[in-house]
Amino acid sequence: MNKTLITGLIIIVIMIAASLFGQYFAPHTLDEHQSVTYVVDENGEGDLTVPPIPPGKQYPLGTDKEGYDMLAKLLAGSKYTIFISLAIAFLRLLLGGIIGLFLGYFSKIKPSRTDKLPIWNMLNGIPIFIIVWMIMIGITMNPAASPLYMSSILAVILTLVGIPTVASTMKEKTMIMREKQFILSAKSIGAGHWTIIRRHIFPHLKESFVILFVQEIVLSLSLFGQLAIFNIFVGGTTMYFDPVQYVSRSNEWSGLIGQARDYLFIYQWVLFIPLIAYIIYILGFHLISVGLEKKYKQQFSKFSHI
């Protein structure tokens, strides 16, 4: 039994289910607001309630400093964290995989001087974070567009800058695969290029596609976190003045972490609750990646028999 793979799948399934249906079971909605209250009991003793409220019976995960339920914020932001990262990984793999397959199949075995520095290798030398930051810094602060629209823009940018890496990886794997004996035999009997790619090369690379898809999800989540350090949040950033503070418009998890960095020594739950959820989500996909590699290694390993 592949316990690593099963554990990762359980974590991700639970998080996706919570994202889709958790709002129907949450004790508070995102619109509910806990204001400053002063209640006098029957003994004449007063009780002052000032947000943020720590985790307790009324608010299982506490509230933020404005009095909004942290659980409701996590559930609202989970859709952006989960589905935007999945969309980015899928588009990267789809576009980059197709490009890599055809480049690997049709390229020369020994590249010429002009092919030593193809465009995707040059782009791979530039940190993706720098490229995305330069594009997003001018449009992410106080945008007029909706959080979903801003998330779509970021998803497109992260997809485009990630395609070269995926294409380069799949090109190398395809160049190795095309030299296999069964591929050469298919060519010798007159099989067309499209037939060879569709019926021979792609089926033998599907395991690599699955593992790469999971790895691209983890990379996308890592980029979310890096951007959040510099107040570029998925869905856009609302910037307030006097005092200056940055707030995530979508409540995406890396945004909740980024906007709560100042609470490391006070109101720790505001920072650590989304951080723990974010780490568990990344851990789930990491376990899936490790489990898949273990599964495919065992599946294709050969044993000597006497």
C-alpha cells in the first residue's frame, strides 16, 4: 500500500471538499462582523469584547482585528488558493507539454550553435518571481477590477512565464524517448509523425506528465507566497493609508499570511492559522508527488527470476 500517496490524496480531497461545501457548515459568514461590545451581566459586572477575538467556542479559529471570522475568511479564500493553483499547473502542462513534445520530437540530436541558447533556456535563467513582480506591481494595488478578474490576470502571467520550464523538461524527455527501439521500429514501417507522438511517445510519458502537474502546483503555491511577501496578493491588494496597511481582496491564503506578518508576536492566530492551512495544502501535493514517483518506480522496476 502506497501510504504516502494515499495520505496526500486524503489531505487534498478534504481541502477541496471544505472549499466547496464548508461555507454551508461554518458558524459565521464572511459578512458577519464582531464589533466592540460591552455587556453587563445580572451581577452588575461588565464584559468588554474587543476584536481580534482569540479562538474559542463562538469563533473556533478566532477573528481578525476587524472582527471577521477567520474560518469564514479561510473558506472564502480557499477557492482562490486551490483552484487558481490547479488552473495554472494545468495550463502550464497543457501548453508547455505540447510545445516540448513537438520540439523534442522534431529537433536535431546535436544542436547547432544557434540552438545552444534557445529562448526558453534564457527565460529559465531569470527568476519567475522577478518577472511577475515587475508586471503585477503596477496593477495590483487598489484595482477597479474584481478579485476574480485580477486572479485571472495573475494566472495568465504565471502560466506564460512557467511554460518555458515545462517545455524544456518535456523536450528532453521526448528526445530520449524518440531514440527507443520501438519508436525507431514504428518509423521504419512507415508510421506518421502524429501517429508516433499520439500512440507511442505520449502514452509512455503520461507518468511524467502527472508528476510534473503536481510539481507545478507546488511551484505555483510557492510563487503565491513569494509575491505575498511584497504585498502582491492573488485577487488584488487593497492599500490603506495612515497607517499604511495591505489587505487581500480575495482572502487567498498566501494573502492572509502576507497581511498578518506584523502579528507574529501579538494575535498569533491571525498569522498562524492561514499559514498552517497553506503548509498542509502544499504538503498534500508534495506527498502525492513523492507517492506517484514511488508508485511508478515500483510499477516499472524489473526483478530477476531464476
